[in-house]
Amino acid sequence: MVKKPIIRSAIAISVLLAAGHAAQCKDKAGDAASIASINALLAGRYDNSAQVAQGKAASEDPPPQHVTITIEPTPRADWELWRVHMDVDPEVAQSAGSDTSLDAVWAMNISRKAEDSSLQLIPYTLKPSIDIASVEASAFDKPQWLSLEACMLRGDFGASRIVAQVPPDEMCVAETMGLGGKRAFLPTAVEREGDWLHVQLIYFGKPWRVNARRMPAAAGGV
């Protein structure tokens, strides 16, 4: 026969486990990020000047180039524009056969997967017939953009930190073959926390982690 103290102990343990599970669920729900909060967390202008200075001081070869990434909210909470700009040193540009000023713009759709409700970033590229200079976040028009769904970034999306990347397969490479040189500026990994945005681009044919710091918002700016 099972003694009553043992039964009471088992019941107490069950209650504690149930309470712990409920608390974990509550914490998880509290930590869950909304699409609007992810948009707000990412928005801003980021600059890697400190990375450039450190690279030059360390005589890195090739030296890191100056990159700014501007993430602009649109009238739709689940969409934003990512503008990537690189200033290339003349000597580096000559050796790489590139211009000294390079730009790319992407539309990013923040959405949830139907099967598990997890968040993802799906990049879109501008249709070739649209002039990049005419693109404004305030007048975002989805029909101007083409999906690059194979390059979606998946990972952890929290209220104060994001870590996401493109799956390690060849689908994204195949989908972006027609993008030309701007393919190098398509983010394939993103980390956002504190003042920092870390984005993986392609530099001299290899993955390069841009370490950019959020700049103070200008009056009337992002």
C-alpha cells in the first residue's frame, strides 16, 4: 500500500510541474514578438565607420569598405525598405572593376509561417522596369517588387533581439542568379541587438559580416 505522505508528495510535485509549465508558456507568450515590434526594432540608419577604422588600423586585406544600411518603415506594418549603400575606395574599386559608389534596395516582408506561426523575413527585388531613384517607402507599392522567397531569413525573432539567416542550400543562389552585381548586397544573415545591426553580404566573392551601428535619428528622418 502506498503511504499517504508519498501520495501527497507526488501531488505536490505534479502541481509544481504544472505551475512551472504554465509559467514557461506565459513567459514565452510575453517574449513573442509582433510584426509591428520587429518593424520598429529594425528601422533606422546603420553605419559601419568603426569597422572601417579598425580594419584600416589592422591593415586588413581587402580593407572593409564604408557601408550604410537604412531600413525604412512603410505605411504597411509588415513591409519595410532596406537600402544598402557602399562607398568603395578608388584603389579597391579599380582592382575589383567596380564603381566607387554602389547601391541596392530591397523590400522586406515580415510575415508568419502558417504551419508554426514563426516569423520570417522575405526579401523582394525591384522590377527591372522601375527606376531605383523613384522608390519611396512612404509610397510603397507591392506590385513593383518580385519575391525572392528562396532567400527568406528564418531564426529567432524576439522583442529586443533578432538572429536570422537564409537556409544553407542552393535554392537562394539559383533564384538570385539574374540579379547581377547587386546580388552581393542581398542580406543572407541578420543580427539585431542593442545599437548594432550585423548583416552578411558578399565582398570580393566571399561572405562578409558588416558590423553597423545605429545612428541617431535625424529630424524628420527614420
